[in-house]
Amino acid sequence: MAEAAVLQGQFFITGDEACAEGAISAGCRFFAGYPITPATEIAERMARRLPLIGGVYVQMEDEIASMNAILGAAWAGAKSMTATSGPGFSLMMENIGLGVMLETPCVVVDVQRAGPSTGLPTLVGQGDMMQAKWGSHGVYEIIAISPSSPQEMFDLTITAFNLSEKYRVPVLVMADETVGHMSEKVVIRPVKKEELVERRRPTAPPGKYLPYQPDADLVPPMAIAGEGYRFHVTGLTHDERGYPVMTAEAHQKLVRRLADKIRVNRKDIIRYEEVGIEDADVIVCAYGITARVARRAVQQAREEGIRAGMLRLITIWPFAEGRVRELARQAKAFVVPEINYGQIVLEVERCAGGKKTVLVPHMGGGMHLPQTILETIREAAK
Amino acid sequence: MTEAGREPRNPVDAYLRVDRMPSIWCAGCGIGTSVGCFIRAIERAKLDADKIALVSGIGCSGRVAGYVRLDSFHTTHGRAIPFATGLALANPELKVVVFSGDGDLAAIGGNHLIHAARRNIDMTVICVNNFNYGMTGGQLGPTTPLDARTSTSPYGNYEPPFNLPRLVAAAGATFVARWTVFHLRQLERCLAEALVRPGFNFVEVIAHCPTVYGRLNKQGQGVDGLRYFKEKSVVKNGADPAEADIVLDGPVMLGKFVDIQRPSFCGNYQQVCGKAQKSK
């Protein structure tokens, strides 16, 4: 019953709908959310689909509650997700931090609109990229990925679940309004069981199990509620037993591991796509919907004889630092278009080894024109 | 009486993380007493402790999660109830308990409290009400009586408090009761009753806070707090919770105020799922 209800075939659907289907294909059976443009369609799709396949849809009283509900559901053993946009993403921040501290697998989708504040609720933005990395207080690392198409809303939502289960961390799908609302062909392929990652379960019996004793990859196996482990987890700094320890030493050990489990595994986590990069000396670095505009600009630049290429970031956090550093050796300049006033460009610049790094900003409410990016490529190529 | 060579063991120890004792609670605090009642209620109700998930927020009462030998979650300030909602809905087999304080549940978490009651989520919320934020040094909270002194109402409180039983009853809770930490047997029985009921159960436990609230309001030591509860309590089962307002140094109305049945979220949801699957 449950498996038959996973769709298969080709569909002409929006990115938001594809995201919901990706979640279902990944095994997500718990969605808690709160309506917000332009992410509402994800909740609507889940509200229609989950009751048919034995899942739970619950509309919470706000995004704070939604975030906590998916954490609770994850600890009850479910794969869980919420979806929101800027204002709701801001409300979720504290408890994304709780998810990081408790090491809770779950997926948070942010279909970005133009901010700050209520901003342009129905129009595109990419202004939450730094918030995705730094938005919750304290020291931590997070995983964030950015889809560029409805097809990727499907595929990368599955990736997000896999990464969250593997690394026991909330994974952020940093979509944008255009990708969320555009309709395109989406192929919903049969997702094999082997493609899906499930959280590692304890092998030690109750009484011997230490909830925060990591394996070699720095990720501890995870017990779930009701299995007799009688574990304790806390947002306070804790030791391997999960018990609070209020010392700098315990904090050092825990927080370093929480960050390092992402840092040392970055090769496994980081995904990107390259277009015409081999001989490129002007490299456009873009993500989300902006990468699709940039692709056109790069093509036009090539037609003019400029050796332009594109690095499309799929994983945003952790940042593809190593690859940008490599490319910096061959590049004359980096061009970074984004629908904000300069966020990911700071990361590119940091890794550009002093090479010229040019932001092509857009305050939101619309996308770049290929022409605007092309002009910057031309300037950078001089 | 202790056998030679054998540590005296309290029967509730099996449910406690005794390796974490002593607790952070002050001498004379009422929270530990409420935990004892809760644990004896688990036994009384013959619950499978492996199936209990206990969730706390932040504050003195928020530390309960850390001392019980159960699957237990010490979450963020005010968010125990939505976290518990996720647990309860994702696995209806779990017996979900929220154990936290008045500030956590009724101020920062007040919105979640009323919505969980409205949805009639299967859970038992145990709210220790000590009339102030003890952990941070005795500030005024949503239950601080008018005129009471706290560190942020040094001349007397000028905002009226919530009557919690009335609030949650109005929001739709199907079981609403209030006892004090003096009323051990009543509280234990009440919790045992709540723990086996479906739907949203709310038990307010009135506790004294001799270290801050009690000191600021000249209520004496822990034992004086208990004496106050003994002398000033009025047990009135079935009373309209609207009559259960608490005023400074006034009587405290106790008892089971609400005990009704209505469909729970899970029950309703399963029905809707069944219908949706048939009509597909």
C-alpha cells in the first residue's frame, strides 16, 4: 500500500510539488508545516499525499512548532520534513540549532523569497544563504543544498534526506521562488531501497549504549524512542552518555565533533556541476535559479570568444572551498551572480587566491538578465 | 532501616538517573516531590516505562527530563509541547509526557499549549507552577499573582496571571486537574489517571520556591510552603476552572476540574486517512 503510492513516471509539475514527491520517495512520512508563500504548495501536496500512504501531515501553529514537531517525529523514528520561506526560516533558527545539538536527521526546505522582513512574498530571492550557515546561535556546521530545477527539487530532496540520515544533521534545501513555482517535466524514477540511506542504529544493548559515542566517521548511531534504550538527549552541552556537562572541555570535545563530522566528510557531501570549465579563465559561480540564467550568459560569452565557464554549486554548505581554490589557479576572474547583495561571493572571494571576484547583485523580486551577467563576464575577461 | 553492607534503595530509583544525583534543585524545592509522584504514578498505572517518552523545556522544571531513566528529551525554551507532538503523532504507541514549568509552558510556550489542547493530542502535560522563573533568579512570569514581588516586579506585580486550568480547559483539554506538592497521594493518583487516558491531559502542580519567589514574598522555608498548601488548599472536584484563580496568599482550589471525552487528533486523522484511501 505505502510503496504503491509512490508516484512513478513523467509529470509536468512545479518545483514545490516535485520536492514533496522527492520527500515521499525518500521515505518521508511526517510533515509539519505552516502556510507561507512560496512554499505552501509543498505543504498542500503533502497534505494530499501523506494520508494516502500512511504518513502524518500536521499543520502547526507556527514555524517554531513545525521545526520542533519534525525533530520529535525524527526521534520517534520517522523521516520528517518541513518547508517554509524567509520569515518562517527565521523562526526556525533556534530549533535548527537544537536539531544540530541533538544530532537529529530531518529536512528543512526554504523556498526563498525576497526579504528582509515580509519583503516580496511572491517573488524570488536568494537572500537566506548566509542565514542557512550562520542563522542559529553558537558554533556548528550545517549541510545546505540548492536545486536549480523542478527535477532537482525531486532529486535533491532525496539527497537531502540521505545526507541528514547519514550525518544526523538537519539538511537545508535552499530553493527559491522561481524554482519552486516553475512547472517543468519531472521524471519520478523508481527509487531503489539501496539508494536510500537510513540512520545507523545502535548495536550495543540498552544499558551499554552511549547515545553520543561516535563511530569512526564521527557520527554516533541513533536509538529512537520506545525501544527500551531509555536514553537522554539535551540541548545542553553533553558527554557521550548524553548527560549535561558544564565545562569548557566537554564543550570543546562535543562542538568540535559536531562541526568536524561535516568538515572531515566534506568530499562525500559536496556536489557541484561544471560547464565548460577546462580552459575557462572567467568562471561564473552560481546556484539555484541564477545558475540557469548564468548558463546562458556563459554560452553567449563563449560565442564571443571569451573563455568562460561555470561552476554551479549544488552543495552550498559546506562550501566547495577546495574546488574553488583549484579553479583559482587557472582563472583570471570569478563572476558571482546571486539574488542578494553579496553572500556566496564572499566565500568565492575568500578562496579565489586574490583573483578578481565580481558580484553581480540583484536585490530580489526578479532574476538577472543573461545580458547583465554577460556584461560582467566581458568586463572580467579584459 | 538499612541492612549491613547494602545501600538503602528508594523504590523509585529504577526510574531515576541516580548517577546524576544530587539534582540541581534547591533544598526545599517542590519539583523533586512532583517527580516522585510521577514515578509512583507510572507504577500505579502499570505503564511500560520503555514506551514512555518524556519531554521538557527549559527552566528548573525543565531539568526533569535529565533525571528520569526514560527516553527523555531536554529541548528548547517553550518548545517541549511541539516536540512532543512530533513524537506522539509519528509513533502513537508512545506514552508521551511533557514535564515542565509554568513560564516554559504558559509564557514562551503558551501558543503551543493551547493548540495542543485544541488538537487534543494524546499526551499528558505536567506543569509545575512555582509562580516565577526560578532558574534565572526569580523573575515575574505568566502565573505570578498580582502584587507578588519578583526580581522584575520589585514593587509588586501589576499584570494579572493566567489561571492555567481555565486556560487549557477553554482551549479544549479533556482532563484538567490541579494539586500541590503537599498532596502526594492525590497527585500520584491523579497522574496515574491522566497517564492512561487518551487525549490531552493537563495536570498543574503547585509548588513552592523557597529560594527566590518564597523569599521575596516572605513565605518562609520549604516546610512553610507545604504548611501553606496544607492549610490554604480547598479541594473542589468538578469545580468550574473559572473559579480556580490564584491570588497572593489566598486559598488554592484543587481537584479534578475537567474529565471529558472527545475525539483525539490521532483518532480523527486515522479516520480521515481511511476515508481518503477508500475514495482514491
